[in-house]
Amino acid sequence: MKTLTKAVLLSALAAPGTGEILLRRYGRGIFLLACFLIVAGSTLAVAFVQIWQSLDAFARPGATLGPEAILRSAGQALRPHAARYAAALVVLLILWGFSVIETYWLGRKGVWDDPVHEGPRTEGPGGPGVRRRG
């Protein structure tokens, strides 16, 4: 499998930034991966706290405990914050889409050959190993 194919699949299926890291674009890859993990992690943490607080209602005597009651309680806890979760989802999808497109673009351009990103090395008028601007 080609490096480009692996990189695009990593960005698409694993997490944003992983394809860039495979293409040796460590700065961009780590930045995208960190942004993804921060947004996803904080959103999930807030959601779990809200759901956990809603489950306190089941600790009272006489509370009905069943799958429907638990799901209803969790839904009621999350409903007031639906716009925030939707915004977080949009940010995550934008990060993911940007990462996949950028990984494909970098791979097609052949940037992974040069981590300094000054263009691929070629033999030209300056001699072997001279970096081409482009």
C-alpha cells in the first residue's frame, strides 16, 4: 500500500492529524490531533457529568429503574445543551474533513520527502540534494 493511501486512511478512519504525522508533518499533525482530542474529550466529559448528575434521581426511594427511565433522564439532562453539542460536532467534522483533504493534498504534492517543507529534493543546476522551491 502506498504511503499516500495509508496516510489518507489514517486521517479518515483513526483521527485527524494521524495522516500528517505519517507524512512527517509532525507540527500540523500534532496540532490537529490535539485540537480533536481537546474538543472531543471536553465534550464527552461534560456530557458524562450531566448524565451522571441526572442519574441521582434514581437514588431516591421509590424511583423506577429501567432502561427507558434511564434513557429519558439522560435525554432530559442533555437536551438544554443540544446547541453546544451540535457546535462541537461541527468543529470535529471540520477538523476531520480538513485533515483528510490536507493529507491527500500533501501526499499528492510529495511533501513527505522533506520535513522542512521547502519542496522535494531533486538534482538540478545546483547539484544533487538541492531543494527545489515550489
